[in-house]
Amino acid sequence: MSEITSYSPGSGDRVRPRARVASTAPEIDLSGSWRFRFSARPDLAPEGAAAVDFDDSGWDTIAVPSHWVLQGRDDWGRPAYTNISYPFPVDPPFVPDENPTGDYRTTFELPEGFGDSVYLRFDGVESLAIVSLNGAEVGVVRGSRLTQELDVTDQARTGTNVLHVRVHQWSAATYLEDQDQWWLPGIFRPVTVVSRPAGGVDDVWLRADFDATTGTGRLIPEIRAAAEAYPVTVRVPALGVERTFDSPEDVAFIEVGEVRPWSADRPTLYDAEVGNAVETRTVRVGFRRIEIVGHEWRVNGRKLRLRGVNRHDYDPDHGRVFDEDVVREQFMLMKQHNINAVRTAHYPPHPRLLDLADEIGLWVIAENDMETHGFEEDGWVGNPTDDPRWRDALLDRIERFFERDKNHPSIIAWSLGNESWTGQNAAAMAAWLHRRDPERPVHYEPDFEGRYSDVVSRMYPSLEEMEDLSAGLGNNRHASPGRAAVLAARPMVLCEYAHAMGNGAGGLADYEELFDTLPQWHGGFVWEWRDHGIRTRTEDGTEFFGYGGDFGEPLHDGSFITDGMVLSDGTPSPVLAEYSAVITPIKLHLADDGLLIENRRHDGDTSDLRFIWRDELDGRQIGSGELRVDPVAPGELVAVGLPGFEPHDGELWRTVEAVLVGDNGWAGEGHVVSRSQVLLAVRRPLVRPLVTPTLPVEADGVLSLGPARFDARTGDLLSVHGREVKGPRLELWRAPTENDSLPGFYSYAEEEPAVARHMVSDSPAWADRWREAGLDRLQRRILSVTTAPGTVTVLHRYAPAATQRAVTVELVWTLDAEGLRLDATALPTANWTGAWPRLGLHFELPPGLGRAEWFGTGPAENYADSRAAARVGRFSSAIADLVVDYAVPQESGHRGELRELTLPDLGLTLTAEPAGGELPGFTLRAHDAHQVTAAAHPHELAESYATHLYLDVQQQGLGGRSCGPDVRPEYQLRPRAGAWSLRFDA
Ligand code: IPT
């Protein structure tokens, strides 16, 4: 089994890596149904399976490409998820004897004269393939997400060919592929037979430079072809360019005159042909120049601003198998949300993906297939990036990675890999790239001191760490003082931030502000685009999205695999809209007396946009129009006049939106690119006289006050206007979000958050602190229920066991000229510490209520540190849709600043008036916070016994502590008093 434990990058007649560009030479795609035999161990694999006459009729069949663990066949093994940990002992180059093995067989026909040479191309096999053609072993392929071609000319024959591929799930190469994702073995990208004509164009790199000062382009061709292939001609028909090169020694630039440059905002491509009589290749060329000037990383002379996401190849049914239509849709969705950049975390994607990025317009940090994170658990001892035994394999990886994708204009940097610490091999990989591509910078986040990479990159820092990096201060996590000053002279980027696991991450707008103001920062990439739940079923057939542990893995990392802005089923989570609002390149600085429009696009003025205003009085439109705005050039800020407005008694909001004039390829007419709101007038507070101050009456233990019925003993409301409305009870607990449940890196949990500028977390996660404080098990004691003319007053004391900490709630129910009102206060004792998840009143309404209409913030859930996408207005929704179906049930659905809530099914309207200057946020949900806490998957939620209405004076923000900084102190809910002022109308 020496292939399995070999450090070698591969063997056989391996073709020198080259670009993936279209060719007139024929290819045969072998995708389809292949014969397949699963073996739990290599020694159980069928003997002689490579032989041409081997009888495979008793084998199963499998689709190629696919992963064998996603075929619904439990006897073929199951998916497994670990983040950092290797799923087997760290004992390189060895792997377990229990090494699942798949034998694949297929046949293909080669016509007469198919090619002078024949290659077999593998685009993705996890993790090791031993390839035999017509009974002879032709090579061993390593590098699961790298392309490898094998020259099989000597074994291929006209007519029927028999291909056998033995795939081992684990190999020495697995040590280089420890990305945070599912372990999914198999041939998961296409296998192709490639014809190579003698005298063809073997490889081409058409660098396309753009000079922003003259607006002209230049092609810098690098052609690899045998001497007999010449002359070779380069043509760009749309530019009238044609230049013939007579020999390999004939090398020259081709000046192309004026061109439109390529940028993510305006991705102009030109078809170039490179060929001769034998073969023509087509390259889609985009002219652009990438350079680092001081601490600016520029494209076409302008500083880059990356509004990015980390993207894995992932689909809930097919794993890492590529689907072009799905990716195109994803890219459209990204563009619709102002995302302009992708990091191909953490390996080269299917090659077509980069064609789509070129075409649709996304800046790409291309990342190599390398991660050795599991060595961290033993202090990086034996880590491959610093061990000479791995040098060849790593250099081979960087070469295959670069050569395949070198032509793409969308790629603006090469990333050595992810989370593999640092060392001589990483430095050698960077040196190789620097030599090969003098233009594009090398990115590698663990090169914290910037010893061989060009861009300063960080993950999940606090704002303070970013400020310190910018200031050249050494007291940040990862750079010594001497290097910090050097780093401050370089461009900076966050290759990962804002861990979008579950509900969150909060704080996006604060990062944006630093990107806008600190000169070295160029933006960042949210972690990550999509949840990786696997569509699966319970025994009784209920569908759900599985995460770590749902497939019987003995070692796993739970739901850490579901941390995207798009849920596993493809539904955007609210954080996507939040991100879109935060990163919009069209900033609308709106005040009551004017508007500043700032165009932060890289390229393109605002002539594709209309600017619409509308005024809403108490959420109802009273005026609207379009603003006259001359096109604003990129980088410009212009002031625009606004219509006047009449003084009103009522809440008057003005909204300005920048919307697309017409379809632009990724969104249609009217699509909102940016929105801003300003409050122009507020409602005058009303004092309503009390009416008929008659004494509440008691009968059969029920106390009646106008339309309200109370339990005379407890003071709990039972109904209003004959509608069941029970409570309220104080609630300080929320179902922990994953940001509440995990300890993260930075904590502001201590009592004096201001003391430490950089707090590296050793404090327990919030959810643990909240449980410790007893917030999930408050007990209630009735202090009093008293009546007076027109009034019922109730006093309750809430406290957890074993402590003197308590909150007293006073509920004052009165009848005034307009009906029933509740004025409530919650008063904590002085001895509370820490923070609370919420300060809320909890009402129980009948189960199964259908819709809600509200005047408040929306449309989606919003929290103190995540409300850029929220606006004030009137909204309506099915109650079931008010809550997000996160992979793990958790707090969801809070919408701040409620004014009015109507429940048509119940026939009740609740109005909130500012109490102590504050309006409560609301949550309506079929499950209470404790039921939600108890469920690990949506299908485990207990039966709904009520529709739960929470009215929170405040909720703690979201933060990003599942992998990153805590909720910032200003968004935390420190124990405090609260007040509510509510009305209940039929
Ligand atoms: C970081 C990884 O690069 C990424 O793959 C993913 O695991 C992410 O975290 C969390 O989901 S590594 C982390 C230890 C900073």
C-alpha cells in the first residue's frame, strides 16, 4: 500500500500543468454511470479489477461525478464532519487500515485518429486515485481538488477502452487536505479523455494589461507549443488585433489600443483566439492591471474594496459536485446583495466557476488545496508546511493550482491555502508564485509577520486589533512589534470575518466603518456563503439538514458546519440582507435637510440608477417622487436637494432608495441597491383621561376590568375583548444562539470591559453564564393584586433559586378614554452582574395563529448590532415566517421598536407607546424560548401549545462569538430596569 502512504505528489506520465482554456481538439466527457464496488478496507478490494476482461457485472453502479457516501447506501459509509481535527490518529504519512476504498470501472470508445496523443484528465478525486487503462497502471493522482492529466497515449487504443480507477478515501495527501468541511470521498468532478494533436497549442497564458492613464490595453502572450506548431496567431476580432508569431523565439507584447477594462463592476471580456492550422484555443480576456502601491492594492489605478464571501463548493444533496446552473444563480444572488468578491475557500473550485466569475464580475482570491489545521492540536509539531518531506508535494500543488487558472481576469490574488501555519515550504510556494506571476499578490493568512506574502490578512479580529494593525502597533494577536510597523505599510484584508453561524453575525456595520476609514484596509470576506447541512431523513421520514454527529461519527464538530449566510436549502438568512445594506457601494447619507450620494463603486457612475424618495406618515405613504441626480462618478460624493415637508402630528419617515433603471444581467428594473431613512417628525405624546373609574369586579376567581379578565389570585391576564391573551410573565432567557453558546476568541464579558483593549477570551460562553445565573429557571412569587377605580395593579417578584438577585415586575392595568392599557415596569435588585439575553414580557396567545401585521421595523429580524437592513414601516407576514429555520433552533425573529401589532386571526391590535423613551421589540413564535432551547434540530421542536408573544425592552446583540469577537459592550444588555406602555384593542 505504498501509494497510500507516499509523500509523492503523484506518479505516472503526469502532464505538465497547463491552463484550462477551450480548444478545437476533441474531448470525451466520461460523466455518467460507472461500475462501482465499495470495500471497507483496501485489502478487501477486488483483485485483478483493472484487467480488461475482469467481470464487473456483479458490481453496483454509481454516477460519476459523485461522492459514494451521498448515495443513500449506508453500506458504503456515511459522511463525517470535523473542523480542525483529523478524523484519524495524526501519524503521518500513515492512515487507518480501515480506509474506505471504491473501485470504479467504465469503458469508452475512441474513434480512429482521435489524437496523436491521448490524455486522461481528472478534475477532482478524493483523496487518491490509482488509474489503470486497458489493464496497465497509468498513474497515481493526488490533490483532491486539483486537476491532473495523465498521458495515456501508449495504453489508449482505437475502439473500446477499459478504465479502472481505485480510490482510497484516506492517503498521506489527506494530511494536506484538512479543510473545515465534510469528508466526502469519491470521483466528484469530471473525468475527461483529451485528444492532443501533434503541433497543437499546448498551453497559453494571455496576460491582458490595462493602463488606466491612457485607457489602452496590451496583451502579453506566453505560448507553449512545439517548434513545429509555429506559426501561431493571436487574434482578438473585436479589437481588430491579429499578430502571428513565427517561432518559439518570436515573443512580443501586442499593443491593442483603447479597450474597456475588466472589473468586478463592469466585467468586459474579449474573445481571443490563439492557434494555428492544427488547433485553436479561445481565451476570454479581461484587461486589467493589479498592483500594490504603498498600502494600496489597486486594480486599474483604483484601490480595491472587497465586499466578499468565503465560498465552498457545496450542495446539500451532491456535496462538492459542481452544478453550473446553481453556481450561476448563487453568483446572481451575491451580486444582488452587493457582494463583489469571493475567496475560493479553501481549494480551487471546479474550473467553470472561474469562467462565471469573469463573466458575471466578482473579484476572486483563488486558494490552493492546502490545509493542515489538525497539526495545531499538537502545537504544529511535524506540520507539513515546514517539513522538507512535504516540499515536493506542496510545490506541485501550487503549480497545478496556478497553471490551471492563470488566465482568469477575476483572480486578483493567489492564496497558498488555509490554516496550515507557517514554514519553509510555505515560503517556497510563495517564492514560486512570485517568480511565475510577477503581477498578482500572494495571500496567506498564517504568514502573520508578512515574511513572504504581500497582503496582510487576518481572520475574525476585533475592531481594536484592526486599528492597532493599521497604526503599526505590535500589541495585536499575531505580529511582533518590529514587524507590525512593516505591516502597517502594506494593504490589509480580512480573509474571514463575521462568522455567519446561526443568528448573526452582528457588528457588520462597525467593520464597514473601519474599512471606510482606515487607509490600509480593503474590506473582507464573510465566513461563509452557505450552510453545509446534508439533506437527510429521520427514521419516520421527516426531512432535515444533518450536521456533524447526525451520521454516527464518533468524533465531530456538530453544527459548526452550518455557518453560512444562505441556509442549506438555499434560503437566504437575514444576515445576507444585512450584509447587503452594510456594504452597498452607493452610500446615501440622508438627513432631514439634504442628501449626499457617495459612489463607492470601483467602476461605473450612477447612470444605471434612479433615486426615489417617499414620505410615510405612521407607515402610510403621503408623497413620493424621483430625485434629479446627475451621474455620480466612482469615488465622488454629491449633494442633492430634497423636497420640503409639512409639519405633521404623527411619525413621519422619509426613505430614499437607489434602484436599477433596467435589467443589468444580475437584477431587474427596480432592484434596490441602497436605501436610507430619516425621521422627520414624531408623534406628540397623548395623555388620555381615565373614564368611568368604576371598581373592577370579581366573580368566580376572575377579575374584570372593562374588556379584560384576570385571574384574581395571580393577577394574570386571561383574555381581552373575549380573546385569549395570557400573562404576561417576565422573561430574561432567550434560546441561545450559537454565538451565545460558544466562547469565541474575544470576550467583553467581564464586568469592566473597558480595562482591556484586547481581551482574549477565557471566560465561558454567554449561555453558560446565563444558566449559571439561573436566567432559564426564574421562579415567580405573587406579591400583590390590588384594585382601585379603573385600575388593576399586580406585583410579581421573579428570581432564580439560591440567590437574592430578583426582578420585581409591576403591571398597572387601566381603562382610559381609548380602552385598556398596561403600564409595566421591571425593576432589578442591585446585585445583578454580567448581562441578560433579554428583558421581556411574555404573553401566550392561542396556538396556530396565522398572520401578523405590524408597524415597526422589518421586514426581517433585527438586533441591536444587526439592523442596517431594517427599516421603519408597515409589514405583514405569516407568523411561521417570522422565525428563521436555522439548522439549530435558537433565538430568532426579534424586531425592534414595535408601534402596532395586529393579529387578524385573534381580532386584536396591540399598540406600544414609548415608555421611558423606548419602544419594545417583538417576537411571535409557535414555541417558547425553553422549547426552542431544548431542540437540536427543527424537527425536534415540541408541539406548540401557544403562540408566544415576547415584548422585549432590550435584547442583547448578536456578536460573532461562535468564531470571533463577542457582542461589543455597547450592544450588550447589562442588567437594568425596563418599562412598557401597551394598549389592547379589538
Ligand atoms: C476558520 C477556517 O479558516 C474556516 O475554514 C472555518 O473553519 C472557520 O474558521 C470557522 O467556521 S479557522 C478558525 C480557527 C479561525
